[in-house]
Amino acid sequence: MGAEAIHEPPAVLLVPFPAQGHVTPMLHLARALAAHGVAATVAVPDFIHRRIAAAGGGRARDELDGGVGLASIPSGIALPEGGGAGRDADPPGFGAIVHAMEHHMPAHLERMLQPTGRRHRRVAWLVVDVLASWAVPVAERCGVPAAGFWPAMLASYRAVAAIPELLGRGVISESGTPAVSSNHPDNDGGQEEEQQQPAIRGMRILPAELELSTKELPWLVGDSATQRSRFAFWLQTLHRARGFRTVLVNSFPGEAASAAAAEVDDDDDGKPVRQGPRVLPVGPLLAGGNVERAKGGVAAANDDNTQQPCSKNPSMWQADSTCIRWLDAQPAASVVYVSFGSWVGPIGHDKIRELALGLEATGRPFLWALKDDPSWRAGLPGGYAGRVAGRGKLVEWAPQDEVLRHAAVGCYLTHCGWNSTVEAIQHGVRMLCHPVAGDQFINCAYITRVWKVGLRLGSVSQDGVKSCIERVMEGAEGARLQEKMNTLRQRVVTAEARRMAQRNVKSFVSEIMRDYPSLMQMYTIL
């Protein structure tokens, strides 16, 4: 590589964890970096690359809008016949993905970081999704600096980063399971259930008002064997992440401030005892652009020319475009939108049945993104689609950002995935929360207890669903939730909030630019 290559923009490779909720914000981050003069490429496994191509009409996608490249990494996972991704096929499970990341993809990434031939540029930096920590040892072997990316909220990052402290204080066992328990009433459901409740609040990991129980910690997913496996995955991830100088977090300034009091713990003498990488909130990376009208009539501020990394991202799922035409025919703020995201496991036939009956009992129009698969739809009552036809619309996958932006939508019944939460805030839609796993419980706690822009669905029963929807959409309680949502939304989408995020992006790019000349000179010598 000649000395003139130093004058080229630094090439940055971004490696997301292969799930839609991780790929989407990583693509937005890549656009934000490209807007500051970085040559950004997002490297995804082949099965993700092909799903994106299938959802886009079968076209190969090697370059996206916003000046961002898209590269494919061979995963070793068997793909459907004919070379297509098969957009109707289920994506690989967590175990298969982890095996591919640990045993097949590293060698291919290493070749990408050490290209041969005059036409290829050296990668100056790697940005690694924290859950894709398999890429960190590859970067170390290749001498490429690596930064972390956390696609969710700062609070959930802090909960995961506190695992060593939770272990040290005996709050969780060596397998990550809760070590103590007590009875504790559910927040909004009004029912009593046994929850694991150690002294998390006293440890200042999360704001005291969250009252998060240890059985709601992010790694407690599935049965006991799955939980042990996931916890081992997190321990390995934390070990690898120790070398990050910087972690970019898909969080907005208001959320970061709510956790700022607990950012550094003090010992008995008042001295800080918790240290870690520099944490830069750079989000929300889903929000941006012109939002004409929020629910409740609050307009988004867009009074500057700040670059917005919000171009439409390719999806791994084919959305049903008839949703929008159907919404056009509904009264303003009348529709209940229901979706549990792309990677949440089935919630059970009984819950699906009760949810379906509760939606029907409200007498309100509803749009339900419900996967057309027996694991989900077998729970629907017989003849349900015909009974609710016209008032209720069921689709396999909805264009969610367009749906939440629509004036007809008045409430979002959600699993509380972070991307979904941010999109609801961006468009000012009140939420009814039913978290299922992972960081969704922390997100739900913020929605219901800190920001107070939604309610938790305490009981998935016909009466419980009907009652909670009425509370969210009607009367003084519904109006109060909307007022809180409008206030929160203004904090998130204003020009000042965007400027704060952009300053943090620029700070990271400055770090890349500062190291770039010396790195390129070192590569030339090697």
C-alpha cells in the first residue's frame, strides 16, 4: 500500500449480531459514520445477506444508500436450495448462530481484515456488536482496533456489565440464576407472583424506581439449560469486551441521564470502584428525518441541517403493504397495533387465544402482525379471522415504522424490544407492554415506571387485555400517558437531542482519524 492511501477515507468494518434488531441499528450507525467521512461497510453472515436480497426482490445487495457497503461472510449454515434465502424460511436458531460465529466465520473475517491485491484497502477500525464478540479476537490477531456497539439502551448494557459485581455479591449464582427470592406484587397487573428480588437497587446498577427483579435479568431466557448456556455466552462476551476503549450505545440523552447517577459506584470512602470503556450514546439510531405529526399533535423539531442516518434499511422480512391502505380507512388514533417482533419465541397458544379474544372484545379496530406459523396461529379461536374481518387485520409482518407513524394508530401492544420502543417514542404512540425475554423487561420497566408512557399487561386474559387497552386509550389515565409520551418524544427527536448524538459520533470518528495515519504506516511497513 502506497503512502497516498493514507489520504483515502479510513475503512471501517461493522459486524452486527445476525438478527434484525441488531442489523438495523448497525446499518444506521454505518450511515452516521459515513456522513462524517468514513468508508463504512456492514459485514453480515450469508444467510442474512440473502434474506435482505430476497426481501428486496432478489437483487444482490453489496451497496446501500447513504454510502454504506454490505458484505457477506460465509457462515457454514446450510441455506435453501437455489441460492435464495427463502424469506419464508425460519432464520437459524441461537445455538446454530453461535456455532457459526465461533467456528466458521472468524477465518473469513480474518481474510477480510488482511486483504491482498492493490484494489483492496486495509480496514482501519472494526466496530463490533457486543453480542458478536467472536470478532474481537480476530481484530486482535490482525492488529485492527475494535470498538463495541450496544444496539439497545444504556440501562441494559449496564445490567450486563454488572455481572461480575452481581456474582461477587452473591446476587446470582455461578450459572447466572437468581440466588435469593421473595414475594413481590406485579407493577400494573394487580396480581401477586413470586419474583426474585435481591438488593439490586442498593447496588445502584439501575435507577431505584425500576424495582427490577433478578428473574428479569437479560440472560435468563428459556429453560434452565438454555439459561446456563446463555450465561456462559455472556461471560465470554464480557471477557472479550474488556479491551474496548469505546462502546457506542444506541441510547438517547434522556435515557442516559436517567442512569447517570449509577454510572460509577463509590466504595465506603466515596471513591469510584467501577471502571470500563468510554461509553458514547449515539442514538436513537432509528429516529431521524422529518416526522410530520406525533400522536397528540406534537410536531417534531427539525430546525437544523444535521445529517440524519435514517434512510430506509433493507429488511429480512417481507412486509405486507396492504397495512397502510387498511389504516387509511380507520379513524384517527383508533387502532391497536400488536406485534411481538421478529425474534421473539411463541408466547403460547393459550396466551394467543386470550389476546385474540381480548382484542375482539374491545370493539376497536386492530392490526396484528402475527407470524403465519402453527406455533403462533394455532392458538387463534376457530373462525377468528372471519369474525373480525374488516375491524381486525392479521398480517405476517407489518412495515412497522410506517404503521407507527400513521395517524390511525393510537396504542402499541409490544414485547418491548428496544427498536420497537424507540420507534413508538419517535412517533408518539402509547404502549401496552408484554415483555417476553432478554432486555425487554428492563425496557418495560423504563416505559412504565420511569418515563410512564405505557402500562404493563399484567395478565394475558381476555378481560385483562380488554381492560388494559381501555386504560391506555381512554379517559384521564390515557390522556396522562399521552402527555408523558409527548414530553419524552420531544426530548428524543428535537434538534438538540440529535446534535448531542452527532457530537458523540463525531468524537468517535475523531478517534479513528487520529489513529489512522499511524496505522496505515504500520501496515505499509508490514
